Amino acid sequence: MVKLHREIFLFAVGGVGGLVVDTGIVQMLVGLAGWNPYVARVPSFLIAATFTWWWSRHYTFADRRSDRSAHAEWLHWMGLMSVGAAVNYGVYALLLMNFPVLHRWPAIGAAAGSVVAAFVNFAAARSTLFKNPKASA
């Protein structure tokens, strides 16, 4: 149980890091580069998801293995996170449609979507990709 709590805590830390990356990029693309807030969310999510994969591989699930090469593991991670991404983007779009002020502040919608999707992402990562403990040396 302690290990699960540790993994949840580290996943949350990595998620906060991913959230900072995601919201920072989406806000910069919209506010400084004039991107459409719906389109800006695509690269911000991809970069943030790559960060969270790296974090999870090295910290959250350091005691587990995926039995895949780093590239294959990243691809599997991105595939799994696509479910969370759909939830994340759905919450984001719903908020932007219902609260037009968020078109100027898309980071708020991105943060809300990320929180909801975090539960989906943790369960998928732990039960599907990083499901096997590393062998003891």
C-alpha cells in the first residue's frame, strides 16, 4: 500500500510538471503567437505528455518495467494517454464553449481537463504499461 501511495504522489508531481508545460505552452501560443486556442492545445499536450512519460519512466514507475524499448514504450504511453487526452480535451472544449472568457485564458481550461484526465492516465499507466515489477538484483 505504501508503494501505491508513493506512485500516486510521484504521478501527481509529474502531472503538475506536465500541467506547467501544457498550460505554459498553450498560453504562450494563444497569447503571444495568436494561435487558435483549440489548435494550440495539440502541440502543448504532445510536449506535456512526453514530459510525463519521461517522469513516469524515471521516477513514478522506477520500480516497474514495461519490457519495451524506450521508443516503443513512448509510443505505447502516447497511445494510452490518448484516452486521457480525449477526456482532457473534452473538458477543455466544454469549458471554452460555455465560458467565452476562457478563450483569453485557455490555461484554466487546460488545467481543469488535466485534473480530470489524471485519474484515467494513472490507472492506464500502472495497469497496462508499467505493470511488471523490476527483478531484484
